[in-house]
Amino acid sequence: MLFFNVELDDLGPVIGIAKLDYTKRYIHNVEYDEDALVNNIIQNNSILPSPGQGVKNMILIDAKKVKIREQQYTGESGKWLMSRDFLDVKAVPNKVSTNVKQIKKSIQKISEKYDDADDFTITSKTQQAIHDSLETDGVIDNDYVADVVFEQKEDAKAEFKEQLSKKAIEPVVTVPNINYFEKKYERQKIKLDNGIEINVPISLLKDRDAIEFETNPDGSTSVVIKNVGSLKSNF
């Protein structure tokens, strides 16, 4: 367990408790056998998570509220959550995340009707537009998103706005935790059907000197990653 005090821009002074899940990693262990140096490779089952690894269970406490991130467990009595089954606290859905999901879903549906671009292109445009809107204005401006994704297709833009209205999503979505969401949408995760996943910064998606997507004669797509100085792998 990690207990900490931290000053966050959007919350102020916060007390936190986080459960750090151990991971299995291979490490080298140097020993001496008489005068001979022996370097053994062993599996350590109690390695702390890396700095970039997500935390599954955490509590943040400030002057006004308590925020909980938790994972669901399964025991003899079935599935349970600490907040729901022990603290008797009802989860409050993240309205911004819910709105973004609805925005993406509407864009995907409308693009199938008005746009010839593939799903990846539409998704990338949407991600880029959301990120740029957050970075520039600190909100998600759906008019701006529509202009970027649908460009000159006015009928598509009108239908998009109509869909948002039906779902009670405002033209401008206020984002209280701007730093979290800006960081969340600054990268695009690409999943290929052969199992490979690529995590690409939004700023590089349109840079053909960094990454390029080529359509092959058989309709498949090749992903070419260029100008890589070095490769790093985490085990």
C-alpha cells in the first residue's frame, strides 16, 4: 500500500492510498562460487509496478469528497465491490467519458452514411479533434469536432448535431478535469487484426515521416513505422 500527500491542480491538497500490485519479472542475481562470478537469471514475483503502469485500486480524499477507483473481485459469495457492498456507496458515472462515447458513436454511425473513409481514418480524425479542442479551449466543442471530421459535408454535420440533441449532449461539453482528459486523448491506440497493438501520439498520426498507412492491392493495410532511432522493450 502506498500512502501519500499530493497537490493536484484540479483538486488541491489530496490524501491518497493506492494498492500497488506486484508483477512477475525476470532479474539477474550476481553471486560468487568460490572465485568464479556467477550471474543467475531468476524470476522475482514481487516486483513493484513501473511508474507508467495504471493503478487499479486507489482512494483520493480532499476537503469535500472521496474518489475511489476499484476493480471487481470474485469470492465465494459472487462478485463484489468495496464501495458498493461494504461502504454502501453508489457509483457516480463520469459524465464527460459518457458524453465522449456517445459523440464517437454518433460520428461512427453518421460517417458510414456520408463518408467513404475507413473506420481508422474517422476514429483518428475524431480523436485529433477532441484533443485539439481540449488543448485550445479546455472544452469539447462539438461544432469544431464536426468541422474536422465531416469537413464540407453539411448534411452530416446537421445530422450529427441532431443526434447530440436527442442524447441531451450540449454543443460544448465542459471538462472539469482538463489535464486528465487532455492526456487521455493525446495518444491513439491502434489494434491490428493480427494481434499487434501500436500506441501513437496524436501529433505523429499525420506525419508520414514517422508513420504511414498503405493500402495494398488486396484491400489489406500495411503500417510502416519510419525513422526509429532505437527500440525499447519492457519485460
